[in-house]
Amino acid sequence: MDFGSHGIWFYNGATWKKIAGWNPENMESWKGRLAVDFNGYGLWIFSGTKWKKITSANPESLED
């Protein structure tokens, strides 16, 4: 869940967990992972346990 300036949070049905502190511009599900455009921080993929930076560039869109 994107809470704007409060970051990205995940709810497992019982509790909330903050998974990122940055405010995303766009998010998309991609191959069972979460692709996130963090504006000037670049494009990142979240596997469910860790983040991986894909590029420092700011993508225009995450749509096909």
C-alpha cells in the first residue's frame, strides 16, 4: 500500500510492515515481484524480502 510520504507498507492480514520509506511515483506487479519507480532514486524491484536497484534513471512509465 502506498501511503505517500509515509512510504510503502505491506499488510499480511494481521499486521502492517513498512517496506520502503521513499514515496513511489508508480508501482506495478511484475513476475511475482513489485516494480517501483522512486522518481530520482530510480527503478527498483522488491522480491518480498529485499530490494534490488535496476537503474538510476527515472522511467517515464511502468506500463507495457
